[in-house]
Amino acid sequence: MQPPQSWRFAPEPHPFVEAIDAFDDNYIWLLRAPQGRHALVVDPGDPAPVERALAERGLALTAILLTHHHPDHVGGVRELVDRWRPVVYGPRAEAIEGIDRRLAGGDRFVAEGTGTALRVLDVPGHTRGHIAYVAEPFGDDPRPLLFCGDTLFAAGCGRLFEGTPAQMLDSLAQLAALDPTTLVFCAHEYTLSNLRFAAASDPGSEAVLARLDEARRMRDAGLRTVPSSIAVERGTNPFLRSDTPGVRAALAGRLGHPPVSRLEGFAALRAWKDGFRAA
């Protein structure tokens, strides 16, 4: 079930990309070729829902894209490779078994079978070797696509399990600089939680409050809140806006002084989110 075009903060779905639900809140992204039966998946942590989706749509899996090493992103790779023999693309700097083509920032390639042209960005922070994929527009849809794993979320960003605030800040700056029409395909349905925090960290933002209200209505209707877009994230994601007056004022109240740098503000914001519990 997809969001209609009338939602203010939810872009029109891409005709050749759809979500496969996995675990409690993961999204495995399925991209199919505009012509033919070939498809790729991004971060298949669980093989069973992927197999069901392929069977229901009559598709053949020819490629797998991996963003980082966490089990809920790579756990299904071995079974899918045994069944389909796809080409597996993944980060050069992480120890993941079964990768055929190890990639790092600046690499470009065309995904096996689907003809999708992609470039790779290094986006450490959540993990040390995390990468993201930017797909050029294809299939009559003019919007680029971003598959960002757990680096950028709708209204949020990933926890810093292995990287540093400086790394994550730089990674998010890369993503924020993408074409504003770029569709953001993150890997989890965390939007409501993230927007509750966004409202606490920037309480004067009418856009944040409007997006929170919309996300509540979408989830009540059984709809997914992703993909998002870079334009929407620039306007409502506090982790891309940690140096704006509203967020700085909220951080000053917590720190006892205004952040002395963008990095200090971002680090304080991420630490606040780690312990945040909505009222």
C-alpha cells in the first residue's frame, strides 16, 4: 500500500522501486528493470520475504547491494546467492562474506541485470565502512535514487556504533548536497520516533510539526512513510539542521551555552537523541 500524491512530505512512489517489509521495521528495497524480469535488492537481512516478493512478481534476482555489515542488512545474502547466483556489491572496508565487487567512495558501476547506473559514497559514522549508493534516473522517472542504509533516516540519522560525530556530520553533509529531488530509501521505519525528537529539538518549526502530524496519519492508515526526499530532509531533519537558530537554541538550553561549533552542536544533538524518550 503506497502513499498517494496528496501527502505533503511523502513524494510520489518510484514506479520501479518498492519496499519489502522485514523483521519489525526493516525495509529491503527491491528495484526491478524497466523491461524484463531482472531485479536487485538492497540490504537483504532476511531471505524469506525477498523470495516471496520475487515469486509474486515473477522476477529473477541478478544483483544485491549491501551498505554495511550489520546482520539485519546482510543475513539473507548466503541463501539468496545459493538460489540465484546474483552479483553481490558491498563495502570494501567491511568484513562481509560473499561480496563479489568491493566498493568505496567514487566507484561507479552498472548493476548486473537491471542496467542501473550507480555511484558510491563513503558515509562512515554508523559503522566505519558504511557506503551509500546513488542511482541515476531511469525508466522515465527523472529523480535520482539514494540507498543510504542506516546513515540517513527520514527525519533522523543512524546511531554512532563505530564512527565519530565528525564522520557522521561529514557523511550527512554529502547526502544533503545531493539533488533535492533525490528519493531517500532508508532501511527502517523510524519516522515517527525521529519526528517526535525533531519536534523537541526544534519546537518552533511549523514544517516539523506538520510532518509529524502527517506521519501519524500515514501510519494510522497503514502506510509507509518512506521514501523521503533530500528536499524534505533538508527542511525537517534536525541532523541536517543542527546549526539553525531553533536547534541551536534548544541545544543551548541543554549544554548551558550555545554550541561553539557545528560539530559540538551535532554531537550534542546525537547524544540527546540516544537517550530521548517522548513524553
